[in-house]
Amino acid sequence: MNVLKEIEAEQVAKLAAGKEIPEFAPGDTLVVNVKIVEGERTRVQAYEGVCIGRAGGGINENFTVRKISYGEGVERVFPLYAPMIDSITVVRRGKVRRAKLYYLRGLRGKSARIVERQDHAGEEALGSEGAARQAAKTASKKAAKAEGDAKPKAKAAAKPKAPAKPKAAAK
């Protein structure tokens, strides 16, 4: 590893030490809490929108968040390791097939919606209630299959074949 990468890795570790940066991708709805300085006072303002892209790498990485404010599309680019970012929260995960969602700029209303990604993990991820529901479902399927195997199946009556028609004699 060269010297520049080592220095950059140290700086990223130092900047990220104070806060938790979650894993997120384009299409996810985020709440970015931004520190705003007004005179001598500072406050935290939430900026909620859809992440439409990530760019850069290392200490220079940034992400773009788009929201609709009073019917007008507003985009804001945040450096990932900026000290003005108080926290980042992922509200919902979006199911998209692109890295840059710039096509959302031309869409309005329902067509601009992004489908929520469903994580189909094992029963452990479902929690105790979900695991119980899943177990009941598999038990009912097994019972239905066992009941179906117990009944003798009636064979369908075979249709009698029609007599073959005689072929016309070739001349």
C-alpha cells in the first residue's frame, strides 16, 4: 500500500470514529441530519429523500439525496465524511437496477415511486412471531400432503380407440 492510501485510510478512520455510517445504496430513502449554524447557535435539521447516486471513493466519497419540497424537486450532495453531517438513517430500502437514478428527475407522482426491497432471509430474520407463522404454514402443508397421500386415487377410465380408417388405394 502506498503512502497516500495509508494517509487517506487514517483520515477516514478518524472522521468516521465519531459517528455510525450505515450501509446504503441508490434507491434507499434516507434521513440525513445536518448541523446548521445560525450565528452562534447550531441546530440539527433533517433532510429526508431518496439517494439517487453515490460517487467518489475513500475520503472523497459523496452521495446525492433528492426530495420533493412544495412540488419542486430539490437535490443535495453530501460528502460522506463531512463534519456537518450529524447522522444518517436508512428509512427504507429501494429495489433498483441502476447505480445512478437520474431518471427520477423527469418523473412526477406515482411513476417516481421506488418499490421497497424485500429481504427474504431465513426464519431467524423473521423474529419469533414470523418464525411461528412460518412453522404453522409448513405444518399445514405437510398435513394436507399426508391427507392427499392417504386417499386412494381413482383411475380415469381409458377411452376406447377409434377404429383406424382404411387408406385410399394409390393409383
